[in-house]
Amino acid sequence: MTDSSPATAAPAATRTHAFEFRATGGEYFRIWIVNLLLTILTLGIYSAWAKVRRLRYLYGSTSLAGSAFEYHGEPLKILKGRLIAVAVFGAYAFATQLWPKSIFVLLPALILLMPLVVVFSRRFQMRMTSWRGIRFGFHGEYPGAFVAYVVWGIVAVVTLYLLLPLWLYKRVGFLVSNTSLGTERFSFTAWRGRFFGFYYATLGLMTAAFLVLALLGGVFSGAAGSQDGPPSAAAMVGLGTAFVAGVIAVSLVVGAFWERSFTNAAYDGIGLGPHRLTCRIRMGRLLWLYVTNVLGVLLTLGLFYPWALIRRLRYQFECMGVEGAGSLDEFAAAAAPQASATGEAIGESFDLDFGL
Amino acid sequence: MIQGRFFDARTSAPQPARIDIGADRILRLVAQREVRQAPLEAVGISDRIGEVPRRVTFEDGAMFETPENDAVDAALDIAGHGGFARRLDRWERFWGVALAALGAVALLSWALVRFGVPPLADAVARAMPRSVDVSIGAQGLELLDETLLEPTQLPEPRQAALRGRLRTMTETAGDGHDYRLEFRRGKRVGPNAFALPSGIIVITDELVGLAQRDEEIEAVLAHEVGHVRGRHSLRILLQNAGVAALALAVLGDVGTASSLAAAVPVMLVQAKHSRDFEREADAYSRQWLRGQGLPESHFDDMMCRLAKDDADLAYLSSHPPLEERASC
């Protein structure tokens, strides 16, 4: 016997495949602004084509093991879906404007509908994504989504949000473990404790930060007032500005901490066959991105947004990799699913980005 | 000859491959483990976007991927396979085009909001049955009662007298609105008056107290009647909805972070339109005073007193500057 059969070969060394993200802010800005102009000139109709072009650019700029991802959305279908969504949203907005009380009927209906929206839009998004010619897929159904999103949501609320991390965990788990690449299912094996850990750490951080802010506020307003009589208007304005700046700073820090912890915990727990996703976003870098992006967007009246998005995505992919023994060449395509035309249309109209 | 990688749509294993597009419009592929050929019409060639890898997709889903965008374009040019996407890509390459597009976007959005939305909203308002006004008016009053206003403490005879004045003012108007005067204590909103669709006019006890003559209250009432006659609140509502829908259509793809930025033009436009409507209502009030043979100074006096009383200018914030509205 030769030693070339896989069973007797020495276990392959663990390899790490890095993600590569080649989009640039300038290129994305130019695509975005041309999209925007054509969208306005066509009174919104072009927006479906714009979306496809934008997503094809972003997906196509992201590659793993030398192969880029591909977005397969079709503008005409997206346009049809959008018209449905606009009609539904318009009816809802109109109803709640005219009869504000109708929200008490519509809101429960929306809550019951929400898991369906999650399932349809996720199914659509996954089916429209491929890598190396192999399509992603989503196999979640309504009951599972209902449990993950509504039942665990109620549990979280009833326990005064003490169990909120479990709700997050169930939602991510539902989305990930029902996703596949070809015939291979993703698995979600993150440790629940990690979700509890960062949730309570975020709460602690937030409380501590606001306590410090309140204390500083008290000290300064006391100092301003104690000199002679009530504080001057200028002092109050200064204090107010400082307070607002403090609140913004705290929310940036807390927001960055939350996003870093959640993204790391969620992606780190994702497996695909013998492979595992890794995600190591660092707090300092993310906070720096937050601060500079917010400043950039504010100072340019929003024009910096394309750069902000690309910088954020680039950093995310810099931190991610796929690790494991074995090769990425062995995923097999699944048989094309037979989807109903209506299901597709609904999926497209609710093509909302739930992320993870 | 264009080099790239071929995927057979069965597994994710890449095969080194190359393609050739002949002037006969036939695409030939030579991959490590297979050879294919197909007419150009039978394969999908992805549009060029920047330097994103180009893909040729066969009918069975098999796919050839190459970074050699320029070579693909050259081959397609020879085969006479152009299209709108090629032009788009050329536009997207130049900063000059991007800047021109930016200017055009700014100009077009401004023009749409300034000249497109108001007539459209007004047309919709005209098409709306009066029952819509009645419904919105009733809901609006309920909302105000729940959030801002408290029951009036004005004596009944005083209320009746003022109601009488509004009745005389509107009897001859003949505009189909069912006018009704409501009294509330303003507390937080102080001396103030509101016009709701369908003809409900609310004035606060504080405003009644601030007036030195009943003609001054009448000037305020006439101002509010001006709002009702022009169906200003319904038109504002519809215009806001129009601008919001426009902002959503235009910026919807940009992402959530910019919805904040999108709110800014909406707010600016809203303030502008609401100031236009205030001017219209002011003009109606003055016209009514003149029609009654009363001096317009009643209006000025009341405005100035309101401005003086209200240090925060809460009443005037969504209104044109005082110097423009009244001479104090």
C-alpha cells in the first residue's frame, strides 16, 4: 500500500486562511455617488440596480483563500420586492397616523410576522451569495425563528433582561446553525458564558462611566455655584457642552466595547466542517475607527460615509480568518432549492440586513 | 488568452484555466480537467466594477474567475459586446464625474424638495376627504391633552364670550370647516394657540390672560383660522411624509448611520415650509382686522407681548423672526 490515502496520511497541519478586503473608500464613493444621481434621475427606480452594483462591489472586494465572494441579486426582482415593501410600510404609516390606536393591533401582528421576515430575508440573502461557485443557503423555518426571536425575547423581558445574553445567543445560533455553504452546514459552538460576560461587562462599564460623569458634573456645578450666588449663564452653557461631550464620549466607548465583544464572540463560535472562523477585533483600534469615522461624517455633512464604511469593513476582515486542518477545496454544491416565486418576492421585499 | 481559475459548480476546488473570446463570438475555455465552448450569448459575463474579479458563468452554474479586467474588456470590444455597464464603469473611474454627480445630486434634491414636493402634497391634500381632517384633528387634540395641556380654569361666561367671537368671525367664512374653540391651561407651553385640522382651535388660559383687549385675542384666532382655511397642518404632514419618502429612496442604500444626516434636510425643509405657512396665517389675520375696520396694531401688540412674555421664544421658534412679523 502506498501512504497516499487520506486515512493514513499524517494529520494535516492547522492552516489559517486570511480574509482579504480590497475595496477603497474613494472607489466606493464614486460608485455610490453615480448610483445616487441615477436613482434621483429615475425617481428611485434605479435604486434596485444601485443596490446590486454596490453589493457586487463589496462582495467582490472580499476574498478568502484567493477567491472573492459573489452577490447574485437581480435588480428587477429587488425592485418588485421594494414596491411590495413600500406599499406595506406606507399602509402601516398611514394607518398609525390616522388612527394612532391601531398600533395596538398592528404591533402584535408585526411581532408575530417578524420571525417570518427574518427567515425569508436571511434565506434570500444567503441564496444570493456564493464563493467559488458554491451557493450559501439558509434552512431555518418559522417555528425555530419564533422560538429564538419571540419566545427567548419574552424570557429576556420577563427576567428583567438578566437573561438577555441568552436571547442574543439563541438568535445568533439560529441564524448560524441553519446556514450552509453548499452541502456543508455551519455550526455554532460559542460558549454561552462569553455572552453573559460581555453583556454584564458592558452594563458595568456604562454604569461606571455615567457615575463618573455625574460626579464630575456635580463637582463642577458645585464649584461654579459656590463662588458667589448662582452660576453664570456662560458657566452653565460650558458645563452643558462638557456634559454632552461626555455623554457622546461614553456612548462611543461603550458602543465600541459592545460591538467588539459581540462580534468576536459571535464569529469566533462559527464552525464549518473541520474549519473554524476566528475574529479578534481589538478595542483600541475599533474605538479609534469610531471616533475618526464620527468626526469625518460630521465634518463633511455625511460625505465621508463611504470611507467610514470601507474603513470599518476593512478592519473587520483584517481581524478575521478561517482556521483548521484540511482544505477549503472540498465543499460540494447542494442541489438547487425549489423555491416558490412568492416566497422569493416576499424574501426580497423584506431583504433587511439582520447581520448576526 | 485570459488567465484565471475555473470552478465546476460541483465542488469548491479551483482549476487553473484560461479563456479566449473570438471575433466569432464564441467563448472557449481550457481548464485543468475540462474544456468547454459556448456562444457569448449563452454565458453570463459580469459587469465591470472597479477591479472586482470578473466572472464568466455558464448555464450550469460553472464559473470562470479572473482578475484580468482589461483583457476581458478588450476581448468584449472586439466581439462587439458593450452595454450600459461599460459606460457606468468609465464614469465611476473619474473624480471629475463624481464631483459633477455630487453637485447634480445636491441641486436635484433641493429642486425636488422645493418645487416638487409641496405641489404634490397639496394635490394629495385637496384629494383627501374632509373626514380625514376630522379624524386627524380629534386624534391631535387627544395627543395634546395627554402630553402638554391641562383642563382650563377660565370661567364659563368668558369662554362663551370668546366662542361667540370666533363664531361671528367664521360664520361668513363659508369654507366648509366646522370651527370649534377649545380652552386649555398651557402650563409648560405658556401663552399659546394651536390650529388643528377640521377647525379645532385651542388657546391657552395664559394667552387669554396676556391679552389686554379681546380684539387682540381675535387677531390670534384669525391667525389660527388662516391655518385651518389653508389646511396647513395636513399639508405639513403630507410634505414631511413626502420629504421623508424621498430621503429614504435616495439615501436608503447608504446605511443607517446616515439616517441622522438625512434628518437634517428634512428638518430644514419643515422649518421653511412652516414659516411660509405662518406668513400666510399672519396675512390672513391682518386682512381680517382690516375687513372689520380694526387697526392692525392689535396683531402687532399681541405678537410683541407674546415675544416679551416668552423668554425662550417657544411660541416663535418655528415662526419667522419677530421683526418681520410685527412692529413693536
